[in-house]
Amino acid sequence: MKKGFAPIFIAGYISAIIVFVGIIGFYWQENRKTPAQPINFSHQVHVQKVGLACTHCHTTVEKSSSAGIPSVQTCMTCHKAVATDKPEIKKLTKYWEDKQPVPWQRVYKLAARKYVYFSHKRHVKAGLECGNCHGNVQVQAVIKQVPKLEMGWCMSCHRAKNAPIDCATCHK
Ligand code: HEC
Ligand code: HEC
Ligand code: HEC
Ligand code: HEC
Ligand code: HEC
């Protein structure tokens, strides 16, 4: 009778360890590229609630290699009047008054930018959606890096879409 329980305890113990490791792994993965930001800016609020287009703030995404992060000026066109009593907007206004840019932390950044060429313009002109590469930004209160920006990720889409895959396309 007593003996019969031992394997169950051992199995329970092992499963507990597996679940624990799994949870740690999940949080580590979730936090992989989610740095703390100086202001709690929410894409969900501005895209879904306020109804702004991505290009309202990322103004160069269709015409240059980089998408661009908006200046404080862009925010202040609304926030001189909107939600001015809120602590986060007071922080924003302080940057504005001090004539300082908000030190936003980058989420999507090619580690290998020195030897990899990437351009937003080409991809947007080819008809790709922001969501093909950035996930559902409009529902993210805090922006998260969805795909890993590895060569295999670029390559698999290039193969699927018949885009060039010779090395010189991305390595100049
Ligand atoms: C077109 C107008 C507009 C622009 C541009 C805009 N916002 Fe907003 N923002 C709003 C509105 C409207 C709300 C309130 C939404 C709601 O009802 O919760 C808001 C809410 C916020 C909040 C939450 C305030 C709170 O605590 O309730 C923050 C923080 C914020 N905006 C930051 C920014 C930053 C930073 C920028 C520039 C990158 C920016 N906003 C650009 C209209 C704008
Ligand atoms: C009201 C202005 C505003 C609008 C509209 C907006 N963004 Fe942003 N976006 C920002 C700001 C400010 C940051 C930097 C802060 C952050 O990462 O949350 C940012 C960061 C990002 C980043 C991460 C960049 C990096 O490497 O740090 C991506 C990707 C992005 N936005 C995509 C989008 C997409 C896609 C849309 C449309 C669905 C959109 N944004 C609409 C203001 C905006
Ligand atoms: C083919 C994939 C792809 C598409 C489509 C795409 N992006 Fe990106 N995005 C990237 C990559 C890769 C980076 C990192 C670039 C780097 O480090 O130079 C990036 C970086 C960014 C950044 C950080 C700042 C910057 O200037 O690079 C923002 C903001 C951004 N994207 C917004 C957008 C928006 C808005 C759209 C849609 C209009 C979009 N992206 C479409 C792949 C994509
Ligand atoms: C979701 C699909 C997708 C992803 C992911 C993607 N690409 Fe592309 N890429 C395309 C398509 C489609 C084209 C063809 C555009 C055209 O026909 O002008 C293209 C074109 C290019 C070009 C221009 C090719 C030329 O003719 O000179 C470069 C450079 C490039 N991609 C680099 C990258 C890099 C680097 C990454 C990863 C960081 C990446 N791409 C990720 C779909 C993708
Ligand atoms: C569609 C774009 C694209 C094409 C085509 C491409 N690469 Fe890459 N490559 C990348 C990106 C992006 C990285 C950076 C990956 C990272 O930072 O993890 C990279 C990284 C590398 C590295 C560094 C080691 C590594 O794996 O991170 C080598 C070596 C390399 N590429 C060789 C090649 C060769 C050889 C070819 C041709 C067969 C090729 N690449 C074609 C996008 C591309």
C-alpha cells in the first residue's frame, strides 16, 4: 500500500519542477525585449481608442529606411489640452518645457545593423502590413517584440513571398 504511492509522489515532484521551469521560461521570453519606458505610452489607447493611423506618429515609415519615433512636439499637439491633469502627461509636459526628447527605449532593433541592410520603405511599398513584422501593435498596452529579428525570420518570409534571398540583398 505505502510502496504504491512513491511513484505518484515522484511523478508529482517532477511535474512541479517542469511547471516551475516552464513559468520562469515563459516570463523570461515575455520580457525578452520589453524595456521599461520613461512614460507609460499605450498603443492600444492611441490606435484603438483615439483612432490614430500608425503614420500619424511614425511619419517616415513609407519614405525612408527607418520608421521614426515621434517627437514631443507630435504628442503636444494634443496633450497641451488633453488629459493635462494626469501624472504621465505632466511628465511629458516637463520634457516639453525642458526642451528635452523623451528617452524612449528601443524595442525592435537589429543587433547586426552594421552588416545587415533593412529598409521600411521597400517592405511597406511591397504591400506588407506593420503587423506582418510587429504583431498586433494596436492591442498592446506596452509594445513587445513579437518575432526574433534573426536571419532565419527574414529568410523564411523572403522565400514565401519570392523576395530575393541572395546574400548581397541584405549583406552589403
Ligand atoms: C491626436 C491626439 C493625440 C496625440 C497626437 C497623442 N495623444 Fe496621448 N492621448 C490622447 C487622448 C485622447 C488620450 C485619452 C484617451 C482615453 O480616453 O483614455 C490620450 C492618453 C494618453 C496617455 C494616458 C494618460 C492617462 O494617464 O490617462 C498618455 C501617457 C499619452 N496619451 C501619451 C502620449 C504621448 C507620449 C504621445 C506622443 C508620442 C501622445 N500621447 C500623442 C490623444 C493624443
Ligand atoms: C500617438 C503616436 C503613435 C501612434 C499613432 C503609433 N505609435 Fe508606435 N510608437 C510611438 C511611440 C512614442 C513609441 C516609443 C515608445 C514605445 O515603445 O512604446 C512607439 C514605438 C513603436 C514600435 C517599437 C519601436 C522600437 O523599436 O522601440 C513599433 C514597432 C511601433 N511603435 C509600431 C506602431 C504601429 C504598427 C502603429 C499603428 C498600428 C503605431 N506604432 C502607432 C508612438 C505611436
Ligand atoms: C518586413 C518587416 C517589417 C515591416 C513590414 C514593418 N517593420 Fe518596423 N521594423 C522592422 C525591423 C526589422 C525593425 C528594426 C530595424 C533596425 O533595427 O534598424 C523595425 C523597427 C521599427 C521601429 C523602430 C524605429 C525605427 O525607425 O526603425 C518602428 C517605430 C517601426 N518599425 C514601425 C513600423 C510601422 C509603423 C510599420 C508599418 C507601417 C512597420 N514598422 C512595418 C520590420 C518591419
Ligand atoms: C513578412 C515578410 C518579410 C520579412 C519578415 C522580411 N522581408 Fe525583406 N522583403 C520582403 C518582400 C516581399 C520584399 C520584396 C520587396 C519588393 O519587391 O520591392 C523584400 C525586400 C527586401 C529587401 C530589398 C531587396 C532588393 O531587391 O534589394 C531587403 C534588403 C530586405 N527585404 C531585407 C530584409 C531583412 C534584413 C529582413 C529581416 C530583418 C527582412 N527583409 C524581413 C518581405 C519580408
Ligand atoms: C533577407 C535578409 C538576409 C539574407 C538574404 C541573408 N542574410 Fe545573413 N543575416 C541577416 C540578418 C538579419 C542577420 C543578423 C541576425 C542576428 O542578429 O541574429 C544575418 C546574419 C548573418 C551572419 C552572422 C551569423 C548569424 O547567423 O547570425 C552570417 C555569417 C550571415 N548572415 C551570412 C549570410 C549568407 C552567407 C547569406 C547568403 C546565403 C545570407 N546571410 C543571406 C539577414 C539576411
